[in-house]
Amino acid sequence: CEDQTIKIFCRVRPTKAKAGVYEIGAKSDGTPQIQFFVPKSESDGFINNKQELYRFAFNRVFDTQTTQDQIFDEVAKDVVENVVAGYNGTIFAYGQTGSGK
């Protein structure tokens, strides 16, 4: 079992309706991040609607063009191989129902 650390990934799925303005990039230290811009004029109903820019860091951020195979290779393949080799492994997927977890 080579890598036993917790990793956090983000996948942005395509939506039918405009879901907000986001940008995938990296922090100054190279850590992948996604940032959302919610203009104050459109933030009614959001908690803390005084803030416009939200940034979240991850081990990797996958955009809307990423395939299921790419996600599996990056996120799950090592875990599955380690489980087959007799180690414990967990993949915890969190998101809205029907979002393609």
C-alpha cells in the first residue's frame, strides 16, 4: 500500500442552467483550487451574501470535460488495487442526488 493519505477531489459536472461563475486554477503554492464568484446583486438567499469570492483547495479539480475513465484512474484505481491486495479502502462521494457521484 503505497499512499495512505486522505485525498480530496472536486468534480464539476455540466449543468443545464447557469449555475454560477467559477474558475479552476491553482493557489500560489501550486495547490489546485476552484473559485466561485457570486455577485452581490445575485446572492439573495445565500448565507453570508456580503462575500462575492469563494475559494476551495483540493488535491485535484476535474472540469466538465473529464471522462469517467479519467476520474476512475485518478481517484479510485489505487484504492481498488489496494483493496484487492488485502488493504482497507474507502471512497466517500458527497454531492447532490443525481449529480453523478
